[in-house]
Amino acid sequence: MRPSGRAPDQMREVRFEPGFTRHAEGSCLVSFGDTRVLVTASVEDKVPPFLRGKGQGWVTAEYGMLPRATHTRGNREAAKGKQSGRTQEIQRLIGRSLRAVVDLKKLGERQVVVDCDVIQADGGTRTASISGAWVALRIAIDKLLETGALTEDPIRTQVAAVSCGIYEGTPVVDLDYIEDSSAHSDGNFVLTGDGAIVEAQLTAEGATFDEEGLLRLLRLARVGCDEIFRGQLKAAGK
Amino acid sequence: MRPSGRAPDQMREVRFEPGFTRHAEGSCLVSFGDTRVLVTASVEDKVPPFLRGKGQGWVTAEYGMLPRATHTRGNREAAKGKQSGRTQEIQRLIGRSLRAVVDLKKLGERQVVVDCDVIQADGGTRTASISGAWVALRIAIDKLLETGALTEDPIRTQVAAVSCGIYEGTPVVDLDYIEDSSAHSDGNFVLTGDGAIVEAQLTAEGATFDEEGLLRLLRLARVGCDEIFRGQLKAAGK
Amino acid sequence: MRPSGRAPDQMREVRFEPGFTRHAEGSCLVSFGDTRVLVTASVEDKVPPFLRGKGQGWVTAEYGMLPRATHTRGNREAAKGKQSGRTQEIQRLIGRSLRAVVDLKKLGERQVVVDCDVIQADGGTRTASISGAWVALRIAIDKLLETGALTEDPIRTQVAAVSCGIYEGTPVVDLDYIEDSSAHSDGNFVLTGDGAIVEAQLTAEGATFDEEGLLRLLRLARVGCDEIFRGQLKAAGK
Amino acid sequence: MRPSGRAPDQMREVRFEPGFTRHAEGSCLVSFGDTRVLVTASVEDKVPPFLRGKGQGWVTAEYGMLPRATHTRGNREAAKGKQSGRTQEIQRLIGRSLRAVVDLKKLGERQVVVDCDVIQADGGTRTASISGAWVALRIAIDKLLETGALTEDPIRTQVAAVSCGIYEGTPVVDLDYIEDSSAHSDGNFVLTGDGAIVEAQLTAEGATFDEEGLLRLLRLARVGCDEIFRGQLKAAGK
Amino acid sequence: MRPSGRAPDQMREVRFEPGFTRHAEGSCLVSFGDTRVLVTASVEDKVPPFLRGKGQGWVTAEYGMLPRATHTRGNREAAKGKQSGRTQEIQRLIGRSLRAVVDLKKLGERQVVVDCDVIQADGGTRTASISGAWVALRIAIDKLLETGALTEDPIRTQVAAVSCGIYEGTPVVDLDYIEDSSAHSDGNFVLTGDGAIVEAQLTAEGATFDEEGLLRLLRLARVGCDEIFRGQLKAAGK
Amino acid sequence: MRPSGRAPDQMREVRFEPGFTRHAEGSCLVSFGDTRVLVTASVEDKVPPFLRGKGQGWVTAEYGMLPRATHTRGNREAAKGKQSGRTQEIQRLIGRSLRAVVDLKKLGERQVVVDCDVIQADGGTRTASISGAWVALRIAIDKLLETGALTEDPIRTQVAAVSCGIYEGTPVVDLDYIEDSSAHSDGNFVLTGDGAIVEAQLTAEGATFDEEGLLRLLRLARVGCDEIFRGQLKAAGK
């Protein structure tokens, strides 16, 4: 039995509030239950140095957590003077996930920086970030298409992410903080709207798992992502 | 005429949403028009090293701005590896303002860390932060009083802040971003619920002003703070 | 009664030693009693990036304190790897104060960097810095006028600063370290040679004050600055 | 056809040179073809702060790359003043992989720090690091068992890692630099000596893959790790 | 012919102004011609961690240069966030030089931190620093002897330093900035009051030298240090 | 009697393994007994900013020590976020030593970066680094001569370094860790193939020495360097 009373393949309530802030070209407050992440997509008319003059664009991401997003207050990374390894790992993952569904050539020589800031954390902040990031990116790109800055849509398909793990012997989807703390085997799957796997990260600290376990988690991830995909489309007004 | 059509002594809509996040002992989303700051108050059972064993507590503040809170995206301070001088100046101001209305002896050997994170900026982020910080602090202290951790209320009175400046020759209160960008003389006043001045900071880059101007701005600040004080009380359920 | 035996409106001995070092275009050792600050003004034929090609100049300031300028040795900021919030706050204040009396257009595309390094501290290091900075700047600009690099004087008027505070119930000017440590209400005023207020910063940690108090401090500041103005002119050979 | 002429399921030559340096409790120079990593295991009689007094030990890892390990010289991380996100991601992975096969309670209150320094890079530096790290750890633990500092072996089983990816349409094992640069789908598998999966990380930047692809890569990983396991045992003198 | 008109074995004017600042236990403004360094010696009742409980003291030094001590303004190390390699090399040299003449056991469990801050630079800042540091240390130790905190003098003898080099083919002592810039072979000698060599650092970038050259420079160093020793004694009131 | 049983003027076994890694233009694993340093020379077609457009090249060096090169593990400088003063002092010394034997004009507008990474330390890491650096540089330059990128050899002569010190009253050459730890007077000499002194650094912490001592150490250094010179030539295939 899950602490929240959810069925093993049941997601927490997934909500997207598009346009949560006004300055960004695209923005979205995404909630997976009590996990809430504010995502903004900022379009910049420049590309990173390694892409200058190559006729293509870039999509990158940054991730942060407000100090009291968590049960006990964490130190502010800006005050400590550096981002943790965990933060960097997550922002690299978000960036790769988005680039997997964007045609960077069609984007032209511009960069979209996606900022994911966790307002409140209850497990799954990276999967909520990826899922919300697609909505913010979609809105920002739609603006470029409306104004004619872009004539072809560079977004090939949707991308979403969800966590899965073995909680007290049962494979479950979308772990909340309590489940995440006690599960020894868990993973994050990033899937595309057309059914492909973009990223799969499985970790078994202490415990381990086998092919069968891996496939069972992946099946749960497909169920979870399908629900997220529907929410994304609705939020993006499609 | 103000760009927003407001009267010179008219505040933007001031709103406090107490309990915006659930982990912090006190929290509040404060809005001064389009300026929105998420404030959390975290109670910790320890004091900074310089106060250990002195039988008193401490209240301190940290301030941050989400990268895309502003019109164009700013660099993330955690990624740059240091907080700007502006950030440090503001968080020192917030901390001093709160301590001016708290009896640190009555607080006992504990620390309250107030985090002010700007979700959206449109001028006046430091004054909104101070005003919202009092609400978050009030809620957190009320919890300590309810549980009996504190028996006497360490908060002496309210504290609020507002900006004032000379916009196109006219003294106005609560400047928004457009006004702030063109005003050469402006200041921030921090006032207490019993009418005293805690902080006054006036700057005239390019222009200058005299005693008369200073007093006129202060009078506007009193009007503005009175409105904030009423909102704070309501938000704190008093 | 003040610990130093001074009258409430009596400054400490104010001295300016122009040309204290030889490499800088302008330099000055300023003393407010035992507070001694070495100020240099360096003229550079470049402007900060945000001003390039805009046909105007810039004046900026940096501030530092030698580790043993104080009663007990402080850590060297270069060794700690970062400047404190206090340091950054002060150097921003010095820069704004100087720019308030300089016509940046007339300065042309050059930058003057003013370094204020505290040799010995006994209260009022920031006000002594601002007051001495004007002398160093004046000397540096005079050289540019003499060599014909400048044909019009970009300095509109003098600028000076002094602290004021309530010491044991009495408003006093130019607080020394002992007074500063026990005064709960104090402030710094930056005034121009033609009588205008450039900056006013008042802080009441613990205590508070009202309009009447604010004006009384401002009146003391005028008296103090008048004495400083006379010293500046003499030091600059005017 | 692979650039090296290898069969799809053929590893590069895997070599372990135990005892490559003399000060460390355990050391090993591991080579996967031209990729060479110097691994040392240092035993320290203390644990990190979060484990003090908990009656258990810790195993952690650090990773670095000599500036000219690569085709073109990279900047030295010590000179840049920070470790890249990639470095941190890798060292976290190595640490988790080792801890998955170590009984931390049996280790007692001591820490083993494993340093993996890449002498020469040709793809697969993280998998070579993990594989060599087990050998260095094994040697260090054997010393503790010999001296009686430990009476029970805390290492439960072996751990090894190998990369797999789709190179020009064909699933291949142990990618070298040329293959790694052009493969869009690839992953790293960390497996234990008793056949379980500890970590699986798959990334498809640009391309994507499905369940079938995932399982095919995993099968290759098992073949590769079996060869590594044999080499590890021989190197550790088992 | 030397640019300054000095004879090859002629020092610049060497001056020591003891007690230049009042807070430090010992202080001294040392001048070697236009090179001027403010030295303070701070006595602290604690030792660095590696010496705790060992019944001995420590003497260490820090070195800094005011940004405009030089012909063109250098960046402030505190603003850059790190000390240069040159700075660290010099402060390590000063510390070693002082420790060579101090009996750390007799100093007891206390630390003397000597700060050398260059007010104006014209070549030889490190040798002036060492020479002035001895005076500041002497004054600080004398105070400890006077108050009875120390009963035995821990300073065994004097220590002084001077630079020597080959300028246009001629060995000269105490190089000023012009000589230093064009001399390819030069060195710094640290000598004790009883005639021993504590440190000798010779560098020949581009050029080189032989035993004969080395000894000739050392002979010049002896002449120069003798003059410095006399000045030190007088400044310390011996 | 030396702990190793060596005669006072006897070097440890000196070995050079050229071509130890394959990516660098020049590389060499140098051993002075148990001290082992991996040196690579990287040729870059750019010069540092201060040399741009001046028609000459540059040779610079970086130095590092693997965390467990030493008896007890040291902290990784990349993880600490800064290089120690010792590291910077050594890499500056290596760079100067190499530049003393290179005609930078003949090198053309290119830079050679020499990385010296200590694999195992047993005293004398800086002297081994310099000695091995010449071999790596020689190999790299030879490649430029072979390909015709250079037509004239910019290397004027060899350069090598060795430590000397007074161990239990006897002057000895090439101190190992045990000798180095107890010797109070020691130094490093950098000599050229044509007999000149490039650098001499002597330190006497606690003890001191005189001219006679200095010359005796220098004589030992000549003996040691002659042996190194022979090894370098053989390693470079001359």
C-alpha cells in the first residue's frame, strides 16, 4: 500500500498553469502533487560560443531549488558560491531531454534558456521540471511562429518524464518524497510523444534489479507519461 | 501623470497570500502589483556563532531573484558563483528591518531565516520583500506561541516598507519599473506599526533634493505603509 | 557628554594630504581624527562594457580595509576570496556619490576608478572615503584639464559626507568608533557643495526615530559638511 | 564495421596493473584499450559528518582528467577553480556503484576514498574508472583483513561497468572515442558479479530507442562485464 | 650608470617609521626610496590548527598591494576573488624569513600575523616588506615582554632582505623599478643579523649567471643589509 | 649516512620514459627514484593576450599532484576550488626555467603548455618536473621541426634541476622525502646544459648557512645535473 493511498500505476495530480509569470516568452507552473516547479523559457538572439556561425540554435536549462522548498531549509547555492553536483546533473538532463525533440537547425541562430525553479519539493522535481519545460518551450516557440520569427516548427514531438521505483517490493510510478526516501531501486524515464525513450536512468543503491524489473518500470513510465502528454497539450492550447 | 494612471499617493494593489508553500513555518506570496515575492520564514534551533550561549535569538534574511523575474533574463547567481553587491545590500536591509521590531531576547536561542525570492519583478522588490517578510515571520512566531515553544510574543509591532520618488517632477509612492527607471531621486522607507522610522535610504543619482523634498517623500511613505499594515494584519489573521 | 569631549556639532580634526602617493593621477590621505583613508583616482582610457560607444565616461569606486586597520585583526578579503556585503555596499555608495556631481558626458570616453583603502579605522570610514575621494578626483581631473585632454570641467560641484547619530539621547555629528558602537540610530548624509542632498541613509536597529529626529541629524550634517568642503578646497589648491 | 575492426560484442583489451603506485592502500592502473585510468583507494579512519557515530563506514569517489589526457588540451579544473558538471556526475556515479556492493556496516567507522585520474582518454573513462576502482578497493580491503583491522569482508560481490551504444545502426559494446562521438544513442551499465543491474544510464540525443534496443544493449553489457570480472579477479589475486 | 645616479653598492634611502598606525601591537611604514610598505604585526592568542597543543607559537605573513601602488592600476585581489601566485609566493617568503630568527617555543601558544601592504611600489617590495616586518615584530614582542606576557625574548637576531642584480653588465644592489624591468638576472637575499643566509633566490630569465656572479651579488647583499640592520635597530629604539 | 644508503653526491635512479601518453605533442614519465611525474607538452597555435601580435611565442607550465601521490591523501585542488600557494610557486618556477633556454622569437606565435602531474611523490617533485619538462618540450619541438612548422630550433640548450641540502650536517644531492623532512637547509638549483645557473633557491628554516655552504651545494647540483643531462639526451633520442 502506498502512503498516499494511490494505486501502483497512479500518478499524483498533474497540473500545468501556463503563463504563470509575464516577462518570459513562455512560462508554466507545473505541479506533480505537492511538487511545484516554476518553469520559464527565455528566447535569446545569440548562441553559445561553440555554435557561433553554424546556422543552428541551442536549448539549454538551469535548475534551482528555493532554500525552503524542502522539509528543512537547505543552503542557498548562490550564497555557498557553487551549484551542487546534483543541481548540475539535473540541469544537464533537462537540457538533453528538450534537445532530443527539437530540430536545432530549424530553431535558427537563437538560444532558448529554460529555468526550472522548485518552489516546493515532494519528490520528482526533475521529472516535473522536464514535463513543465516542454510546455514553457512550446509556448515560447508558438510566439516565434506567430510573429513570423520562425516559419517552421522546430519542435518535433512532446517530451515528458516520470520516476518509477520499487516501493516495498511493488513497482510504482511517480514516487513522492516518502516513497523516494525508502525505495532503493528507482529511476527516471524521459519519453517522447511518439513512444521513444530519450533517457533512462536507473539506480539501485544497496539493492539491485534485473531485466524484468527494468521493463516493468518502463511500462509504468509509459502509463505515467501518457497522462502527462495529455496535460501538456491542454496547457499549450493544442 | 503616472504611466499606470495611479494618483501620486496611490499604491499598486497590495496582496498577501499566506501559506503559499507548506514546508516553511511561515510563508507568504506578496504582490505589489506585478512585483511578486515568495517569502518563507524558517525557524532553526540554533543561532549564528557570534550569539552562542548569549541567551538570545536572531532574525536574518536572504534575497534572490529568479533569472527570468525581469524583462530580460539575468544570470543565475548560483551559476556565477557569487551574490551581487545589490543582492547583499538588500538582504542586509531586510534583516535589519525585521530585527528592529523583534525582541531577540524573547525569541530565545533560535534563529529565523527569512528567504525572499522574487518570482516577478516590476519595481519595489525590496519593499515588497520586507512587507511580506513580516507576515511570514508573524505566522511562524504564532506557531511557536501556539505550541508553547514561546510564551511571550517577541514581535513588538509591524514593519513595512515602500518606495517613494520624484517622477517627472511629482513626488509619487510605490514606483513601478517604468517610474523607477526614469526617476533620478528615489528612496525606500521602512516604518513601524507605531509610526517610527526604522530605515530611510534616499539616493539622487544625477539629481538631488532638499529637506522639503525628503519630508514630502516621507509623508507619502506613511500613507503607503498604512495600507500595507492593514493588509498584513488581515493576512496574518489578526 | 561625548567620550572625546567634543561638542555635539563638532567634527573631529579633518585633514587632507593631497599627493600622498605618486603614481595615481590624483591621490589624497584623508583623516577624520584617527580614521585614515588613502584615496587614489586612476584615469583609464576605456569605459565599462555597458557604456562603450555611448560618448560618455564613468566614475566608479572600490573600497577596502587593511586587515589591521581595526582594533582586532580582520580577515583579508583577498585571502577569503570575496568581498563582504558591507564592502560592496560602501563602494557602491562612494561611486554613486561621486557620479552625482560629475557630468559624465563632459568626462568623455574615459573611466576614473577611485580606490579608498582604510589604513586606520575609528568610525566613519565611508564618509571619510567619500570626502577624500572628491579631492583625489579633483586633482586627477585638474591634470586632464591642464594637459588639454579635457577642455571643460566635468565636476559640477563638491561632494562630502558625514555621519550623524543619536548618542545617549543627543544628536551628534561625525561619530567615532566608541559612539558608533553604542548608538542605535545613526545615518550617513552625502551633501553637495550647493546644498543639495545626494544620499541619506538612516538606520535604527533596536531604536527608531521620527521626522523631527531626521531633520535634526540633517542639520548637523550640513554643519559638518561645510567644514569638510572648506578643507577639500584648500587641499585641491582652490 | 567498427573503426577499430572489432566485432560488435568485442571489448578493447582490458588490463589491470595492480599496485601501480605505492603510497595508497590499494591502487591499479586500468586500461580499456587506449583509455587509461590511475585508481587509488585511500583508507581513512574517519567518516563524513553525516555518518559520525552511526557505526558504519562510507565509500566515496573523486574523478579527474589530466589536462592533456584528451586530443586537445582541456583546462585544468584546479586552475579554473571548479569541477565541471560532467566531473561531478561521474564521481557520484562511481561512488554509488561501489557502495552498491559494499556492506557499509561491516566496513566500520572508516572511509575509503577512491581517486580515479584519467591519464589518457579514448572513450569510456567512467566505465574503466568503475571497473578499476573495484580492484583498488579490493586490494585495500584485503590489507585491512590481513592486518585484522577488519574481520569480516564488507565486499559482497564484484562491480564493473561498460558502455554500449548504437554505432551506425549496430549495437556495439565498449565504444572508443570515434564511436562515442558519432553514436547518438548510448549508455553505461553498471553490473554486479552476481548478475544484477546497479545503474543503467541511457541517453539518446537526437535519436531515440525502444525497449528492444534497451535490452539488446543490456545483453552486450553482460558480455562485456563478464570479461571485466575475470580480469578483476586475476588482478586482485583471487 | 644607474638611472638614479646611485653607485652600484648604494642603497636607496631606507626609512622606518615605527608606530605608523595605532591599533596593531607593532607597526611600521618602511620605505626603500619610493617603495613604501605599511607593516603591522598582530598578536593573537591562538595558533593554527596544526600546532594546537604543541606548546609553541607561530609567525605568519600576508602581503598585498593597493591597486594603484603601481604605475598603472592593477586589479584588486579581493574583487578578483583570489590572490595571485606572486602574492602567495611573497607572503610565504616573508613568513619563512621571520620564522628563521624566532624561537617558536619561546613565543608560547600564540600567533603573530604580519601584514605587509604596499602603499607605493618602485621595485623591491618584498625585500622592504621583510625588512620592515622585523621592526613591527620587534615592537610587538617588546610589548609582550614589557607586560610580562613573555619573559624570554623569542627573537634570536635581526633579519633583513635586499635585492641584487646585473644591470647593464654591472652588479648592483637594491634595484628600483626601472632597473628591475631591464635586469635579466636578479635575486633576493635574506640575511640575519649574525651574518647567515636565510634565503637566496636567484632568477635569470633569458640570461644566466655563474658561481662568481652569485657570490658577487651576495657580497652586495651583505653591504645593503648592514645598512638596513642599523636602521631597524634605531627604529626599534635599541 | 643517508637513509637510502646513497653516497652524498649520488642521485637516485633517474629515468625518462618518452612518449608515455599518445595525444600530447611531447610526453615523458620522469622518475627520480620513487618520485614519478607525468609531463606532457601541448603546442597551441595561440599566445596569451599580452603577447598577441608581437611575433613571438610563449612557454608556460602547470603543476598538479594526484591526491594520493603522497603518504596520506591530500585534498584535490579542483574540489577545493583553488590551487595552493605551493602549487603556483612551483609552476611559475618550471615556466621560468624552460623559458630560460628557449628563444621565444624563433618559436613563432605559438604557445607550449607543459603539464607536470605528480603520480607519486617522494621528495624533489619540482626538480623532476623541470628535468622531465625539457624532454617533453624537446620531443614536441622536434615534431614541429620535422613537419616544417619550425625551420630553426628555438631550444638553445638543455635545462635540468636538482635539490641539494644539508642532511645531518652533510651536504647531499637529490633529497628524498625522509631527508627533505628533516633537512632545515635545502635548495633547488636549475642549471643549463652549458653550465650556467638559471635559478637558485635556498631556504634555511630554523638553520642558516653561509657562502661556503652555498657553493658546496651548488657543486653537488652540478654533479647531479650532469647525470640528468645525459638521461635527457638519451630519452630525446639525441
